Amino acid sequence: MATKTICAILAAALPMLANAQIQPSQNVLGSNNQSNIIQTSASFLAITPDSRAGALGDAGVATSPDVNSQHWNAAKYIFAEDKAGLGLTYTPWLRKYVDDMSISYLCGYNKYKDNQAFGYSVTYFNLGDMTFTDYNGSVLKSFNPKEFCLDGSYALKLADNLSASITMRYIYSNLTGGLAIGGSEETHVGQTIAGDLGVYYQNRKELGEMAGTFAWGVQVSNIGSKIGYTKSNKGFIPTNLKLGVSYKLELDEYNGLMATMDANKLLVPTPPIWNTSHDQILAGKNPDVSVITGIFHSFGDAPGGGSEELKEISYSLGLEYTYANNLSARMGYFGEHKDKGGRKYMTFGVGVGYRAFKFDLAYLVATTESNPLQNTIRLSLAYYFGNSK
């Protein structure tokens, strides 16, 4: 396995590694750095865990239901064609640089009667072996950081075409193994509880002489308390708003084509602009607020005003072709403003089904230089119980 060496003083910045973003310089007046990236803890919660959504440009809040809907919008389980399903995804992470980081995702659902569904999942993020050193390069500790979350969801049918869901989540984050940052303040395991709220709508819509299904979805994810690794410092988890639409066109009895689009916005405070002594905010709002206040402030706290707020919206576009519900070809695009992380990439994938089994693969192609996500591969396997087709 590859061994990574990280200075102990930077241990608190490890959550940013999970989101594959570069730690921005301190945002102060007169700085030449124009980027103003929103930082969160336990950022692995925002990483796409499955291959289908990974091949659709990370879109999934309004796509047709599948076993992996737990992460995107558990309300979709109500309209799943099968009574139950179980899925497993494995993703080698940041494989451009290391060979021992990975994300594993186990999920499943069970429908009860025709108007209720229960979902569950486990996400495990293995950051590989790391060696922590001090500023002089002396080895302090070797450790294997890890994070995971346990989810349980309940979905209810509200009307013929409408459903809603609630998800509860336990989050565990151990990034330093108790190492003292800077040789002084000891660190500890970060733990917290969070929840999701989801709404999903789908309805048959004709497009000319061909039938199709229109759908939209909304999810607010990771609504929960802050998480900390020291007694004096706690950070926001990636509370996020997803809005999405999709339309699946039935070309004929066997062929289908679905187009989907998602928009995402983090509901956590935007870093303000400070003066050079960092004792006065010149633009923006104080980020040291409660979780609920931070959610509401996130729609109007950017120091650049409305134009910067719009920059904080990332988008996903996806296209999926299916044949007889057994073969699928997918492609997508993810875009994010350069001042907010600058992640831009194309995604591709295929799906093959045999009886109740479904295998999916996704591959990421970066469209910007030095993108750490380049060549990311996701592998998924699912089994559906009571398969209707």
C-alpha cells in the first residue's frame, strides 16, 4: 500500500481531501486569491456512492428509482418496480495519486404494501495508511483514518404520483487517532447525527405519439449538528439542497431514453472577507452560527452578493439509454464554478442486467488539468427481489 505523509498540524484539513478540493488561502482583504470555497467536515457524505449516478454526472435526485435511491432521494423507493433490493458499490478513491483509499457502499430497501418503503445503507470511507509528522519531518504516528455513516429511511406515498421520505444518519469520523495537533490540543473521534428530507413526483406524460414519464425531486440532506475533532473547534457537515428533473421517453417496447438534470447548493455559511488582522469582517456574515441559522444564511451570506451565491450552485446533466431494461449506456457532465472548487468532468457508464442481477460501471474523465478525480471508476452490483420483469 502507498504510504502518505501528512504534517500533524494539517490533520484538521483532512475532510477537504475527502471532497477532493484544494484548501483555499485565508480570505482577507488584498488577497490575490479569488476563490472562496465553502469548507465542511465529513465531506465524504457528499461523494457520489454508486455507479449509475456516477455515470450520469452525479445526478440522482429525480432519476427513476433503483436500489441506490437511499443516498439521493429515499422517497423514490415508493415507485420502485420491485419489492426489495440489495446493492453494493466499490470505488477506488483518488487512484491517480494513491492505491489504498476507497469508498464502499452497501444499501437496500423493502416495500411494505404499496404505500410505504424502508431503506438502509452503510457508507465506509477508508483513507488508507498515513504517516503523520511534525514540521521537522519527525514521525509522530502511523494511522489508518476512516469514516463511515449508517442510514435508515422511511418513505410514504402521499398521492398517486407523489411520495415523501425521512432519513436518519449516524456519522463517525476518525481522522487522527487521537493525535495532538501542533503537539498541544488532542484530537478525538468526530461523531454526530443528521437527517434527510425528500420529495419525489412522477407522472406519465405523452410526447407526440410516444409515451414517457416525467419526474421531479427535492432533497435536503445532512441536516445535523456540527462535528468536531478538538474541544475548541467544530465544523459544519455538508448540508445540501438538491433539485432535479428527469424525463424518460419510451421510444418503443424495448428502447428507452432518459434525460436528467440536478442543481446542488451547500446550505452552510460562506467564508466572509476579513481585514488583514482577521479581527473584522469587511463583507459577508459571521460563519460562527448555529446549524439552522447557517442554513438560512447560506442563501444570502456570500461576500460577493447575489452573483457569488449563483456561483455556489453546481449542476449535473445526464443521459441514459436502456434496452429491454437489461442493457444501459450512460453519459453525463458535472460543472462547478472555478471560484467554488472548479470541478468539471465528463462521466460515462454501462449497465448489464441478467434476471434479478444488475451490474453497473462508471468512469470519470476530467475536463480540467490536475483534477484529482481523473480516471475514477465505480463498480456496482445489485440484486432485486420479486423482480417484475
